[in-house]
Amino acid sequence: MNPYETVRNERSDIHHRQADPQTHDSNQPIRMTVKLGLILLFLVYLYVLVKVILFKFGGSGPEFYLRQMTESVTNPERIAQRLRLMSNLTPFHEISNNIQSLRSPTSFINFFGNIVAFMPLGFLLPLICGFRSMRLLKVLLISFGVSLALETAQLVLAIGTFDVDDMIMNTAGGVLGYALLWIMRLIFAPKPGRKPDEAQSGTAS
């Protein structure tokens, strides 16, 4: 066969595979199933996060929260009063207290619980959206935004205290979750340029 015809046939074959992605990517249904499972897992995680942080595993009926919100909106001075008397607006104030008394179960849970609770957020977001679109700074901002929304909801509904240290630890938890996924990706991702037979021989030796 003429070499020019061989090159032309190879180019046409590549063009055909690119034009027909269904024949080129046979793993797409598996990836879509995995992504759908991750999205469902993420939604369940958000539900549990709100249930644990906002409602403390329990909670009253919708009428109670609607009444609390109505009173806060119609009387904004109550929000200001709760901010002044019942909130922590000094960064690292509660964090330092918890560190000094980590032997206490309450301080231990308050310190590490706020961090661990947000680690799945930083872990799942890059898995769903991809590392290219979900960089560290974006994970940090999303973690901070979710924490700020939960703290504000506690303040408005009068079912908890507004604490800037909680937001610091929640944001740190999201960043740690992202870092954990990034480390696992470095460890378990296949090495570029390494052939499968070389990888098998390396493990055998």
C-alpha cells in the first residue's frame, strides 16, 4: 500500500472515532453512574450537615422556625442583641479555649467536630466537579460560605450562637478534605508514561 494512503486512512479513522464519541468512549455510562452516585451522596451529606449543625440531631416543627424567623425579621434589634450578648465575634477566642481543655469531651467534640463535619465537603466537591473547575481557593470560599449560612441561620432562628471560630474550623475542615483527596490522587493515580507491563513487573519485584 502507498504510504500516503496509509497516513490518509489513519487520519480518517481518527476523525471517525472523534466524530462518534459513543464508539470511542465505552466507559461513559460507568462514569455517569459514578457521578450520579456522588451527587446523591453529596445531597445526603448536606442534609446530615444541616441536621447536625443547625438542628442538633432534633428540632421543632416548621411552625416554630417560621415564628422565630418572623420575630427576628420584624424585630432586628433582637438579632443585634444576640450578636452582642451571646455570640463570639473574636477570632480564635473559643479555639484557644478548646485547645487548652481538649481533655474535656465537650471541648474535644467542639474542636474536632467542627473540622471533621466539613471535610466531606472539600472531599466531594472536586470529585463531582473535577479538580480543574474546583480549585483550592474555590473550595475554601464555598466552605466558608456554607458555614456562614449555617451560623447566620442559627442567629436568625435563635436556635444557637453565632461563632466566628466555628466558621474558621469549618473552613479548615473543607480545606483538609480537599488536601486529603489531593494526596490520595497523587498516591493512587497511574504514573504518566509508565507502561502496564512495567507496573506489573515493578509490583512483582
